[in-house]
Amino acid sequence: MNITVNGVQHEVESSLLTPLLDVLREELGITGPKAGCHQGGCGACTVLVDGEPRRACLTPVAAVDGAEVTTVEGLGEPDALSPVQTAFHEHYAAQCGFCTSGFVMAAEALRTRSDGDLEREEIIEALSGHLCRCTGYVKIVDAVAAA
Amino acid sequence: MKAVGARLPRYDGVAHVTGRTQYVDDVRVHGTLWCKALRSPHHSALIRSIDTSKAEALPGVHAVVTAKDVPHNVYGHLEGLGVPADEPLLAEDDVRWKGQPIAAVAAESEEAAQAAVDAIEIVFEEREPILDIRSAADPGIDHFHQWGAVYPHFGPHNHRRVRKGDIDTAFEEADLIVEGVYRPQAIEHCPMETQVALAVPEPSGRLVIYSCTQAMYFSMGVVAAHLQWPLNKLKFIGGTVGGGFGGKVDTATETIVSLLALKARRPVKWRYTREEEMLTSSTRAPWHIEIQDAVTNDGWILGRRTLTLHDAGAYARFSPYGVTKHAFHHTGAYTIPHLRFDGFVVFTNRVPTTAMRGFGVTSVSLAVELHMSRVAEQLGLDPLELRLKNANRIGDTTGNRVVMHDPSTVPVVLAAADAAGLELGDEYRAMTPERRSGDLLPEHLVGQQAPDGEYLATYRGATNGGR
């Protein structure tokens, strides 16, 4: 199997049903997506598969053979943040930071498929599968609205 | 003073939004083994036998540890504060809560480690569990804890006490007695990052420990005590915590991965599953709080009797400290001259409870504020005016005899009234935190006022049971 992660093609050795999250973190050493629950409940592992947000922990790697995967590392660099990353940083939308990469990826997908201003209700709907136990939700929604 | 009042960027903000922050689970060390633990399937049971030989013989298994591998197995988190030890790192002759660690395995993969855990042969003899703090001290109960039903080491007492003024006279003189029972429940911290640690043996003989602890030097001391090592053989790397909220003070994983790493001579990592985190990690304690207030028809609280039961779970951990804080805050933001407080740390066969965001204080604050509103309702008074009348003022002394020089009750209640758009009478609207005088210095509060200018606190409750 082959997957392209952040523009780099990788041949995958893990078995077919290995969760994409474990392939990224354990086989390829890409640790931006986090293992918060390994059962699809928290959203911390969210990556983009051909542009769509997916739970990497619930996605068997065989299901994404040949796909383009984007993790948070594939957005901006620390000295050249993407607009969503800039907004998260400037609006203090990260506290402990563990859920942040998942929120950023979901926000990135939302921003890409919408044009113009977003209603707060739309943002909340798009982020509703993500948990932040520091409960910084207001700042996160503010950041996405400003991105 | 460039930072105060300024909006500064978070020092770790760019790393967070780019996924560059390195949490413990993100550290990669070649040759790392995975840890899994054998945990008690019972709330309460004797361990009749344990045999790890089949587990040790499985392919990919590098080390198995039980209580006999721990140089100093029973170590108390608060021994430094005089709280004696009661909890083994790994269970010895009995298990006291469902999920208690008994043995741990280091193997090449998570699957191999779990297979080895499943291969450990253990025989239990189940006991009747104690799960309700209200009946835990009843006559005829067989106590599982060596100290009995309750934690007994509050100075000369088996519970935290506060005694102040003349409580019986206050209740005789009251127009009304207002009673309430309040039961805040357990809460799981549920950090997004589950408990995790990685121990790496160095050729020098030192151990490097990557830890998610909230308390670096505290956890370092706990590991050193269990290993019976000097601190200079441990190198802790931490400070990046994926949420803790108090639940990462207990040093849950660091010592066990250290023991396994030393035995296997390999790096060992333990990352709780989400299920493990929810079922077996410590929680905020459940409480049972009974309050009786002696009050006058015009809204003065003359005296308060409080009985508190704090559910410690199976071991003491930080519970005595939590109950002590609870005792200090049991009058809330209000001045009550006559007090009798009794707070018990009760042992049950539940997961041990621990620190969580103001533990001990939040439970009693909930109870006190609900009770203040109940008093107001029964007297037919405005709940905010009742609070303002009894509010702490400069020069008042708390239940444990601390003199207040900057109490914030009055401005906070006034601000809350404004925020909620509530009306207040003119005399209340004009209140300040200044020293009591006139109508706000009734006879029963005269003795509460420290001499003008006295700022020195006199702590008695902390050291001798608040007698």
C-alpha cells in the first residue's frame, strides 16, 4: 500500500486493518495527530484524507490506499502559519494543546469548503465531534470565525 | 511590569497549532517496549496465589513485575507532610478496588504485553465490598483497611475538627434551625492525553523518565522512594501535559515503567487506554455533607454544625489534605461565630480519589451556597441580601482563626447582582468590605472582630485538629 502524507509518498508495511493513526504515529513517526481515545470519541486524531476530515483512529489504512493524507504538520510552518493556525494562535484557542491539531484540521476543512463569513452555528456544527477538556470552546469558535 | 495587562502571545502557542509540541507519547526511543498491567477485576478480594511463569515464557515478553520486585512498595504521597503510608504500588495480599494494579509486563508490542497479562495465573477470594460512605462505619462491618473505616491520623482525632465559640448556646438562641444535605458526586478528570510515561535506562546506570506529571519534583521523589534510589540517578523530563486538572499528581505510571525498564534493560512506555483512564484512574471524591444553621428571623447566622463524609476510595492519597481544606472553607465567604465541624475521610472499595481543581473546597462551596439560598428561602429573605449581611468583613476571623484583611465577599456579591440585573436595597447597595460597625456589628459578632490593624494569621486547625 502507498499513502501520500503531506506531499511525501510512503510505502506502508503495517497490516491492512491497522488504524491510519497507528501507521502515521508508529510506522511513519508523524505525531501531530494524537491518540486521545482510539475509539472515535474525541477528534484529536483528525487528519484530511483527500481533503475531507477523518478520524485516523477509526480508518483502516487499507481504506486510504493511494490517498493524499494531510496532517497538521502539512499546513503552515512555525514561521509561516496557515490562516487557521494564525487565528488559533492569536485567539488563544490552544490551552494544553493536545486536542489542537484535530480542531485545526477540522477548521481547515470547514474553511476550505466554505466561502465568506461563517455563522457561529455552522462552526459549532463542524467542530461538534471534537472534545477540549480544558473547555476552551469559545476561543476556538472565535478563532475559526476569524480565520 | 511589561506583561501585566498586556495581551502576549502564548510561549507554546506556535508549537501547539503546528503539531510540533512533543508530548510524552510523541517521544521516539529505539527499542521501546510496551507496558500493560494486570488489574484487579474485583472491588475487594484476598490474593491467594499469583504465578507469572507462563507470562514470562511468552514470546516478546522481556519483564514481569509484581510487589516483590518493588524495593519499597508502600509509600505515601504525603509522607513529607506527616501523612503515613497505606497504599502499595503493586497489590500484595489483597486488592481493594476494581482496577488496582497487581502486576505489570513489558513486551515488544501492546498485543504481546496484553497476552502476557492474560497469561498471569491468579487466585482471588472475594470479599463483600464497601461502596457507600454512609454505611462504611456501621457496626458489624468488616473493614478492609488496616486503619479501619476512617483515616485516623488527624492529630489526636480520627477526623478533622473545628470548634469555635459556644455552639450549643447559639442553637438555643436561634429563631430557626435550617438543615440541608448535599452530595456532590465523583468526577473523572478525563484529560485528552491519558496517563503516560516512558523510562529509558542510560549506560551510566541512570534512568531518564519522560513524564506527564503535573508535579515534577514531587513525582521524582515518589519514584526515588519506591526504587530506594538517590535523586541524582533520576532524570525527569516533563512539563508538557496534555491536560491534568489534578489527576496527574498521583504519579500513576512513572514508577512501574521504571521498574520494568531496569528489569528488561530496555526503554518501556505505558500509555493508559481511554477505557483504563475512565475506569481506573483516580477521580474527584464524592462527598456527603450535612449542614445545620442556627439563624435569626432577621437573617443572621449565629452558628453552624457540619458533618462531612469524604469518600477516599481504597487508600488515603491526598484525601486528608482535601478534608482539611474543606474544614477551613466550611463557612464559605461568610462570618459565623459559633462552629462545630467534623469531617471524616471514609475508606470504600472505590477507585482512590485525589486532587482535582480546588478539591475539598469546591464541594463545601457548593454545599454552603446552596444552603445560604435555603436559609434565605426559609426566612423569606432576599438570597443576595442574606449573603451581604453575613459577608466576611475586614477584621473578621475565620473558623480556624485567620484574621481577614482583604475579604472580597461584598464586592463580588454586588458585582454578581449587577451582572444578573437584580435589585438590592439601598443599605445593601452601599455596602463595602470595611470593618463592621453600627447595625452590621450585632452583639454576636463583636467577639469576631480582631483588634484594628491585626493582620497576623493564627493557624491552629492545620496542626492540632482545630481544637
